[in-house]
Amino acid sequence: MSACCPHSDDEHHFVRTCQHVTHYPSEDYPCLCTGFEPADDPTQCARCEHDAGMHKTVRVCRPANDEICGCHA
């Protein structure tokens, strides 16, 4: 069991998720890109076109029963 939720440790996976926030006139929207994919320019992600440095490796829970879990360890 993980410290952040009741799911098993093997249900937690390391993913590279983009932490970039897109600024609109009224609100800030987080980028939902998970999984860095190098572009022609290696400093940029081909999936979301944000800077490679914005992608951080985080450990997230993906329960086997497809339940939504917000645990980020």
C-alpha cells in the first residue's frame, strides 16, 4: 500500500507529465500532456510543443480496476 492511497505499490507508475500552465485572459489551464516525446528540436515535446524542461517525472497511481485516483507520490 502506498503512503498516499490504499492501492498497491505496483499500481503506481512513473510518468513524465508537463507542468506548463497556459495563460488565457481569465484563467490558467494546466497542460494535460503525459509522456514526453522528443520533437525535431530535442528541447521541445512533440505532443504538446512545450519546453522539455517543463516535463517532470512523477509517480502516479493507476488502479487496476480503472478507478480514478489522484495520488501523486
